[in-house]
Amino acid sequence: MSGQSRYVTEEDDEPVRTGWVGVLVFGGLMLFLLGVFHVIQGIVALADDTFYIARKGDLVIAGDYTVWGWLHLVLGVVAIAAGAGIFTGAMWARVAGVVVAVLSALAGMLFMPAYPVWGVVAITFDVVVIYALVAHGGEVRGAKL
């Protein structure tokens, strides 16, 4: 430090923030939006079995659309809660967000025959969310959004 003494101030306790806070906020928004999409998809699956392209037997895991509807509905509600919690910098929200994004990607792959476009979009969102939460998750805590 070239012979200069450095005094520790309260500002030194602040976590170092990089430009990745924006990516994390984007990931939180995508997780929230993904949750809304899952809720909508769950409601559609519960309300109208004939909406989807594939018949029940053509899915990767053969089952009733009512089961898929409840799965999407629950996954969506948890994703919305985790997405909202990410903005507080809560560790539980980051962990839940990664778990939900992994489950969402898996559900997207398994549900692909019924709604292929949504499967690709959901998996893309999931990858962005996982990267943002794992690589830069702690940077949002205390950030002025």
C-alpha cells in the first residue's frame, strides 16, 4: 500500500458490488415471471385438458393433466415467493430459487411434448436464473435498487 496507512471505516463493511447486481435483479424478475407463467399453465391444465398439443398418453411421464396442473401451480407459487425474496438478498430465496429453477427446467423438459415452445422458453429462463443466483447471489443484499 505504498507506505500509507488505511483506516477502516463503516463503509468498508459494505459488500463489494459489481455490475452483476443487474443480472441478479434480472434473474429475480425472471424467476418471478417464470412463477407467473407456471401458475397460468397450471390453471390452464386444470381447466382445459384439450388445450395442449399432446394427448395424456403422449407425455414423457404419462399422467393426467390435472396432476401436471397442480405441479405447475405449486411450482409457480414457490417461484413467485422466491423471486420476491431475492430482492431482499435472503439466502433462503436464493437456495429456493435455484431449486425451483432446476425443477422448472426438468418439468419443462418432461412437459415439452404438450407445449414445446413454452418448454424451450422456460428452460432458457431457468438457466439465466440459476447462473444469476449461483454466481452473483450475494451482491443484491443492501443494494439500492
